[in-house]
Amino acid sequence: MGNETETKFGDPANRLMQTDCWTLLLRPKQPTLGSLVLVCREPVQAFSDVSEKAFVEMRSLVRAIESALRDFVGYERINYLMLMMVDPDVHFHVIPRYEGARDFSGVAFADAGWPGPPALDSAVALDDATRAALLARLRESLKAHAA
């Protein structure tokens, strides 16, 4: 059973990948195209309490995430935000950053904060069809880059 942060961000419906220690989820509100949440599955609420095994797994996941998002989104920068004020379980919001907008499935995803901090409040709320298409596309890309 997942932790509260996994559940809040839509696990298992929004799950892209899962390892022993981490769950990668599509962020339901997209401040930029391809925004994700990487949640530690261990019962920890401090980054310093994450196990060595989780850190090793995280390295492989970050490599797959960055490769997949680079190919899919063509980001210029990538932000990993550890915002644990509301959701105390260790997790990162993964926000690909780019100038302008990207289009997917007829929806424009602008990076409203570029070139400053991400504008999380300007996120696109996904409808069911766009969410399903984005999940499928990202799963495919992550699978290709996880090997």
C-alpha cells in the first residue's frame, strides 16, 4: 500500500514507473508539459533518512526521467522541487522547463514562469483523454530509456 503522497497524486492511476523504493507519477496539474512527481515509498519524512538503496535507485530513475523528458518535451532545464510542507513524505516535483509552449494532444502547455521559478499555479488541469494519452506516451518513453 502506498503512502499518502502517492495517493494524493493519483497512484495507481497516474503511475508511470515503480521500483522497490520510488513511485514515479504524472503530476495531475501540469505547470509544464511532462511534469512528474517522484515519491519515496519508504516511511521517511526527511531526505537524510532515505536509505542507501533508495539513493541508488533514484540515480537510475533520474537518468531515465531526464532522457525520456528530453526526447519528449525538449526541455532546456529541469527543476526538481522538494516541497514537503503539505505532503510530508519525501518527494520531488519534476518540472521540465522551456521557453514558450509545447503542444500535446491539442493542448498548449506554456512555461509561465520561464526564465524564473516555475509558476505552479498556472498549471494545466488534464482532462481524462489528455491524461490517458500523456500517460501512455510517457510510459513508452520511460520504458525505452529505463533499459
